[in-house]
Amino acid sequence: MSVLTICFGTCGIRFTHSLYSTIFNDINAFDPIVTQHVNEEYKHISESYFFELKSSGYLEPRSVLIDIGDPNIGETLKKSKNCNWGFGQNALGFNFIEGTTNNWSYCYYVKGPEMFEDVSSRLRFEINKIDKIEYFLIILSPSGGCAGSACFILEKLKQDFPKISFIVVFIMPYQSKDAIQNYNTSFTISKLYSISDCIFSFENSVLQEVCQAGHSEVKVSFDDLNQIATKQLISIFQPVEHQTFPYFLSLVHDQKYKFLRLMSSPNYRKEYSSYESTPRWEAIVNQTIRSLNASHAVSFGNFVVYRGATTNDLDKLNFCGKLNTLSFSKHILEEHKFSQMFQQRHFMGSKYLSVLSNNSTNASALNSVVKLAKRAFSHKAFVHHYIEYNTNINDFKNVFSNVNQIIKDYYELE
């Protein structure tokens, strides 16, 4: 079984580059606490998920990359050519334009149809090389114009591949009063919520807090944010014992609740890692519980994933017992509250704990976006740019209604 990644826009491509770099570094970090056989099996499973192994031993991600706005994005992709992996030529579906790259409607109604056949052809080329494909991993920022192209292309792909699951990753921008950013985000979420099987959401503002770790004077780049986010994401996707990817889809046992939230520990920037002592499980668990409690989220289910040397510690930690202090939906079944997953092999050379939750946290971020979008719409701010390309006033109203319904459903968990 393999995962085929489809990513859109400069933000999505940079994130995807970091994603595969993280996978490559993890599978090639030999872990002495487990046997050579375990290391090799872990590497083999992960490679078969995400890469095509060439006869030379070179690894090519199973991926299709689409962008319309940054002709210099190739420089990002060249960074992977210095090691034993890199994107193949078929992966690169670029169609650069000027002047309207941030217009969601133009990209949905004009560029999407123009690009679809090329993207579909590249995708089928990758699918034909795979024995079994069940999942598309789709990565994008919902706030950019390219998200419009993504929505058109993905709606068509869902018709062509109705049995393939769509796992979506949103990179949410810093909150802004920028009307176009909030319009684009609202339109994208409204379109993709219905065709996705689950949505991982990463907020740049939250990732920045993790990177700064209480030191507001520390400068944070988008590469720093991507390193933290992709490490968190891959901690869920990499092999765990006695479970098959993507086990986490069972958290979406009601189609009204598709947003999945990740929290993990320890997280520190790459340049600080050599100064950090080996973390103890007790400290990792306590830090994670504090963060979960601080979020004040109402949960619809959780997966707890331990990576690295867990055998002698877990009974004493009683992490799942501590999770019962969190707020749960009154509709949740006891068996859906939490499940524990294990992998004795260290992750990126360290112990690592991830908690994946379907909870109400994302609703507050969505609420801020749609409120700002509706306020701008009430003043007709930039609406004419969308109307110029087949979007009318009722389309805006329907989008706001759809996103508000998602928010309402999550708030009703409380």
C-alpha cells in the first residue's frame, strides 16, 4: 500500500519538501535500542508508503506538485538533490501566471480547468507504478489563489477516484484582516470539507509559539514552522506496532467532524537539539497534558502515539488515566475516548509523544476567519474581483453558511 501526495501552491510545496526530508532523515537514523531487523523493517514499510525506490537506490517521492505563482520554487526542490532522494520530473506540474494568482475564483473557474488534464495525467502515471493506492495526501494553504485550482482539480479527481480516501493537510496562515485571505480560506474549506475524509490543520501562529518556546525575541522562519509541523505529522504517519496506516481515520466516526488536531512533545528547533538532555517520559507526558488542558477543547476522540523505549515506563505514567481529566462530548462512546499506539524505535533519534484529537479547537480559528470574511463582505471589499470570474453574491452567502455549520457542529460538542 502506498500514499500519493498532491500538493498545491508555494506554501504546500515547501511543506511537502520538508515532509519528505523529515521522513528520509527518520528512516535513515539507525536506532541502537532496537534490533537491526526492526530498523530495516521500519525503513522498508515507510519507504514503500512514500517513495519509489529506483534501481540505483535513489528515492523519489510518490508526489505531484502544482504551483501557479512562484517561478523560483525550483530552488526549494533542488535542496533535496544533495542527498539520496529528490522529486522526479513527472512530479512537477507548474503553470505560472502573473497578476491574478491570489484570485480564488479565477483559479477555480479558469486555471483549474486549464490544468486538470496535465495534473490528472501526472497522477495516473504515478498510480500506474503502484500496486495498491487507497489514499491521496493533499497539502495546501487554503488562503492562496492556488487553493481555487486545488478545489476544482480535487472535485474532479473525487469523481474519477471515488474509492480513494482524501486526507487533507491545511497550513493555516497567520490571522489577518486581509479580506482576500479570509475569503479564499472560507471558499476552500467550504469546497473541500465535503469531499475529504479528514483534515489536519496546522496554524502558523500556534507553530510559532512552539518554535519560540516562551522566548518571543527568537526569530522564526517558515522553514522553522514547517520543520515542527512535518515532524508532528510524520509522527502519526510513520509505522506503529500492530496498526495499519491510516488507523487515525477511525477518529472520524461522524462525517460532521473531520478536523484532526495534533499535539506533540518534545519539540525544539533543530539547532537547539544538541543542547537538550534526553527527555524522560514523565516530563513529556506532563507537558502534553498541560497543553491539552490549556486548549479547553471538547474532544470527540484521541489517539496517543508513543515512540521510543516505552516498555518499562508506561504502566507508571497512567497517561490515559490523566486524559480522563479532559472534556469529552456527551455523545462519545467510551471506546472512542482514546487509544494507545506504540513504536519501540525512537523517532528522529528521540522519544516522542503525539496526541491526535478530533476536538473543538479548530472551530475557534475557523470562527475568526469567517467573521472577518463576513465583515469584509458586508462592505463589499474586493467582491468585484470574484464576481468578475463567475462567483456571485449567493456563492459568498452559501460559503459562509457552510463554514458556519461546521463551526456550529463543533461548538455543539460542548
